[in-house]
Amino acid sequence: MVRTLTIILDTGKTLHWNLDFSDHGTLQMNSMVFCSKLPWIGLEFCQCPACTLDPETNPTCPVAEVLAQYARDLADRTSFERVKVHIIEEDGRHVILKEVPLQNVVGELVRLAVYQAGCPVGRMIKPAMIRLPAFPSNQEILQALALFFALQSKGKADDLDDEQGKFMTSLHDVFGFLSKRLEHAGKGDVYLNAVVIMHSLSMLFSLSAPELISKAISEFEFW
């Protein structure tokens, strides 16, 4: 699990984020005074239909609140920029990646925020995401989702059942409504594009679930 992430821009500017996880594995960011002034962070601003959070106890969307700092830090950047990435993982391992498109970096930040923050929908799929490496490929994410549902299906390679279908619809909504929120986040296109990529992944998974689940079952060594 990523603990700190540093990116070095082509200008030499360094952006450093400490990803502070609670004992329960929830991604948290330091409180930001400016958040209270951003309407798109409010829970009821484009709130997802399946969201179970109460605005009285949760006045802000937990994912939007985490992404607010990223949106501020990256507001003047563009998605095609290439950056150097320095990752420190939970076990102390250092990973250095060069020439990474900034779009990919933000895609990973979005993934961590959705699945690790307090989103009631995103956290349901956390077991599928927790073992993925930093910056997983699209295929790795899809395989993790497929295996998650394959385990639930008890070996029956079939289409998504009604409950799973409703969940995937809710997940689509999370990415779609985040896109609407992030349209208000700043001048750059980085964060919005990242959400669209993840939304496309969930749509693709729904459309090809039987094939992916069958493949996941056949490749699962301890089935």
C-alpha cells in the first residue's frame, strides 16, 4: 500500500503527498481550510443516488475532499506532461518511475481516493483493490474486479446477478458524479480525465463480466 507519493515536474517543482491511512485502512488528508469554500466538495453537490452518508454528520463528500488537494496542486498542469514518480510503500520499499504521464499519476490518486476514502460505495470493492501494486494497468484492475465477483459467484461463471449489477451501477454513478464535481475543481484537465478513465473501466467490466469472471476462475490457483 502506498504511504507517500512524490512527483517531480519537468519544471523541477516537486509535489509531495503523505497518504495517511487510519487503523481501518481509510485514506485521510490533513484538514484544509479552503475546502469549506469549495461548493463542489459539499456532500449534497451532485451526491450519488446510492450514497448513504448523512449531510448532518458528513457535510462533505469524502472522496471529493481528498481530491480537493490534488485538484489545487495540479490545477495548472496538463494530462500529457511526463513526470518522475517516487513512491514509498507501507513496507518501506522505494519505487522510482520515470517518464510517467501525469494522467496516470492522477488516475492512481483517484483510484486510491475512491476505494480507500470513506465512500460507502467505493469501500465495498476495496478487497478487490487492496493487493494491487501502485499504478496497476487497466487489465490488472479489471482482473482484480473479475476475481472479486468470481469469488462471490462460488465458481459459477455467469453474468452479474441483480445485486452485483446494482452495485456496478452505483460504482458507475460514483465516477460519473465525481466527474461533474471535478468540472468545477480548476483550470487543468488532469483530474477530470482520470475519473473518466476509471468510469470507463467500470463500464467495460460490466459489459464483459462473464468472460472476465470465467478467465479469473480458470486462473485462480487455489479455487
